[in-house]
Amino acid sequence: MQITDIKVRKLFDEGPMKAIVSVTFDGQLAVHDIKVINARDKFFIVMPSRKNPDESYRDIVHPINAQFRGMLEEAVISAYEVALREAEEAGEEIPETV
């Protein structure tokens, strides 16, 4: 399975959540609402999730193995960094998280 497109939908300036991203696989499957998080001086991704009746959260889609998660995380964070640079160069204001 190949990543064929990554769209950074929204960038955030304040708080740990830095971006919301959509990823397309093999030009046929899109996964929306992947979050880029910065915590403890490290970037990582959080997959889309649903809130359970007991107030816990459960991923609705996720990588099955560490190798694919690493590849996905690296690609998404790289796309985030490019989008951030482009926004800064264009002088766009990045909104604060809510």
C-alpha cells in the first residue's frame, strides 16, 4: 500500500495539536482527521477515533504494524513541516487551537 496524497487540512499554533491531515492510499482510500501532535518535544500522529459510552476513545482506523505506522508518521510529519513552512513564507496567520 502506497501513500499517494497527503493534505494538511488545518494548522494550529497554540496547544499540542499542530495539524489535521487527510491521507490517500493507492489513490483509492482516504483517511481523514489524522492529528499531528507535539508533546515532550516530539511530533507524533494520532489516528481518527470515536468516543465510547464509557468516555474512553477507540481508534476507528489504525496501522496494523509498527513498520507501517513509522512510515505513515514520517510522511505525515514531513507534509506538516512543508505546509508550515509554506504558510510562514506566505505570511499566513496560523490559528490557535480551540
